[in-house]
Amino acid sequence: MFKNIIFDWSGVIKDAVEDHGWVVNRMFKILGGKGMTLEEMKQNWEQPYMKFWNRYYPDMTLAEEQKIYYEAISSKDCPPAKVYSGIAELIKKVKGQGVFMAVLSSDPVTTIFSEIKKFDLENIFVEVLANIHDKSEVIHDLVKRNNFKLKETVFIGDTNHEIESGKQAGVKTIAVTWGFYPEDRLKALSPDYLVHNIKELESILLK
């Protein structure tokens, strides 16, 4: 059983794929560009997310992207946050085993803490690191600061960024197929584990 678990947020805990598709298309609209289907977004999304946006707008800066992103999510039409079925219950069960849990996410601080409360996950995570553009720059400090043993630590994500950052940090990686990346893209990243549902994830985390 892993003693330290680092979670990505959107696409792992937060059911955000369709919502993010809406946000991406709202951002394209603000920029005067052409939108994309949800399937197109899943095939093209990449993190750190400026890799995605600079593919379409090479001169866009991080500050400009964030300004447009906040404009999009502040819209009254922006879909409300929701949690993946069964994930909150699993997290609480794992917490009951004395596991250290943290969140490492690119989601903004302005939304993630209210969502933690909404999903009834308060007082679960020892650290919540939000608004992180490049997770590979932060995960090393998180591991070192908490004296994690690498073989006892896992990073759970749904895109290239979590798997690549976890591998660079020397921890194990779990890719979940219910997030932003389709299964074929996740397999190509060679995560330590590839899971398709909450039951499979539970069998790994509580093994």
C-alpha cells in the first residue's frame, strides 16, 4: 500500500472534462478563434497547458492565458463543479488507513478550495498546491519537504503532465482513463498503473 498519494484535481477527482471543453471553447470564442469538439480536445490537450494554447496562439503569454481563462470561468453560463462518482468515498477510506495525501493541480486557488468543501473533502489533504502551471517544478519540493520515500509515493493523474512529472521525480504513477486523455494516449506514456474505474483504483491504493 502506498503511504503517500499525490492527486491531480481536474480529471481525477473533479469531473471536469466536459466542463473544461466548454471553457476551452469559450476561450477560443473570446480570442476570435474556431472551437473544437470534446473528442478533438481530448486528442489535442497537453500540459503544461501553455503547450496547448501556444500551438494555436504562439505569442500568447501565461498571463494573457490566465486572464482569458478567468474571464471564461467567471461566466454565469460556466458549468458547476461536480465530483466523480465514488472517488470522494475512496479518498476518505484511504485517509482512514493513515495515508498522507496531497493535491498538486493547475486549477486556480479561487475554485479548488470551494470545491474541496463542496465535495466534502475538507481536512483530508495535508497540502493543496494549486495554480501550478508546471507540476514538474513543484513535485520535487513536495516530495523532499515531506521526506517521502519514492517507492512509497504515487502521483495520480489523467494527462501527460502528471505521468511525466511523476517519472521525473522518481515516484510511481497511476493514470486514470476517466479524465482528459483517452486510453491510447495514456498507454503511450507507460504509467506504472492504468486504471479504468474506481474499483481498480481502490485495489491498488488499498492493496
